[in-house]
Amino acid sequence: MATYRVPVLEDFAWQPPVEDRVVNVPTPSLASQGTRFLVIATGSDQFAGQENDIATATVSDPSAASDWMFDTPLEGHTVWVKDEDAWYVFDGAAWNKESVNTIQSQILLLESEMSQVESRVLVLESEMSDVNSNLLVEKSTVNDVSELLSETISDFLVEKSIVNDVSEATSQTMSRVLVLESEMSDINSNLLVEKSTVNDVSEAVSQTMSRVLVLESEMSSVSLAVSNVSSAESQTQSRVLVLESEMAAAEGSHASNASFISALTVDKQDLGTYVAAYGAIQFTV
């Protein structure tokens, strides 16, 4: 099983304890996974070139350099060496053993700093609580926004479908418009032909009207002639009546003449009597 640690452990001023100070790989009875050792001069074998570093075993039985992890200390780093029951402080060049009083002073200073850190942690926890509360509110808001966004997307999809339908209908309408435009063009062509025909008909009508006027003038003349004929006929009828009257009178005269001629057979001695009776004798043949 691999060993994991805090990624910034090598930056901590107070380092976790080490088992011992060594120049080479310790015996297997001392070295196991997670054990730490302080490498001192002069390192050899797997620890060659690692002086002053803190070596940490990464496996249960480290036997190769790859089985160790090395951390380079920073100035001020302090570590407890278990085998010596002593504190060591790194001055930037070497590890120096420190007295208990010095370490205790550092511990007191560290405790003071830790107290401040704890106070700061409490403040941060309070702030984190507020942040968590705000996060809950924000989460609720985000959920609302997410729901609204989901509804908006659904509406958008519906609107998109409608737009697609409208687009398709528009395309069909445009196709129909093109067909209608073609039909209108044909109609216009036909109208031009019809207009030409109408013009011809109008001209023919105009000629016909002129002929009608001429015929009306001739009919007026004929009517006048008929009127004259009717007048002449009336005069002729009147003349016929006169003639019939005259003929009737003539017939009467003829009858008288016939009586006279009959009387001629009487005795000539009575001629004077007849002449006296009838006056002058008129003969109408």
C-alpha cells in the first residue's frame, strides 16, 4: 500500500519526528513504510548526495533509491530525533542540536502562534458557516435558475419547432407566390390580347354606330316618305269618296235619263208636258 502525506509537509517549520540520524539506509528492523530519517554527512549508497535531507520510506522493505522520498529542509525547520531524545534545528547549512530551554521557548512561541491560528480558525469557521449559508441560498437560487433555464430551453424548443413550421409554411407560400406570379404573367399576356380584341370590337362598334346613324337618317327619310304616302293615300281615299259620290249621282241621273227615254215612247203630243214638268232635258252617257 502506498504512503500518502500532506503535499506541503516539507514546508512546515515543525517537522514530524525522525527515527535517527544516519549516513546510509538503516537496517530493515528500523526502516518500514512511513519511517523518517535525517541524512547526515556523508551519505552513501542509496543516500549518496542527500545530506541534510529528510528521507521517508515509501515501501515496507526499502532496498532501492526509488523506495525513498527525500525532502530538502528550509532554514528554521525543527525536528525531534527519537534515538537521541533531542531537538535539531536547520540553520540553512546544517542541522544543529538545540538545548531544551531554547526549544521550550520556541514551543511557547509556537503555542502563542497556534492560539492565534486557532482564533483565526474560529473566525474562518464562522465565515465558512456564513459562506455555507450563502451557498445554500445560492444553491437554491441556482436550482431555481436551473429549473427556469430548463423551462426556457423547453420553450425555446417549442418556439424552434414553431419557427420551423412557419419557415416551412413561408417556403410553401413563396412557392405559391411564384406560381401565382407566373399565372399573373399569363393573365397579363391574355389581357393584352383581350385588350387588342376589345379595341378591334370597339372600332367595329364605332363603325356600326356610324352605320346605325346613317340607317336612322335613311329610316327618317323613309318615315317621311311613308307619311307622304299616307297623306297621299288619305287624299286618294277622299278623292275616291268624292268619285263614289259623283258616281252615285251619275247613277241617279242615269236613272232619270232612263225614265225620260221611257217617256219618249209616249205620245209626242205630251212632249211639251214633259218638258214643262222636267225642264231642260240633259243626257248623261
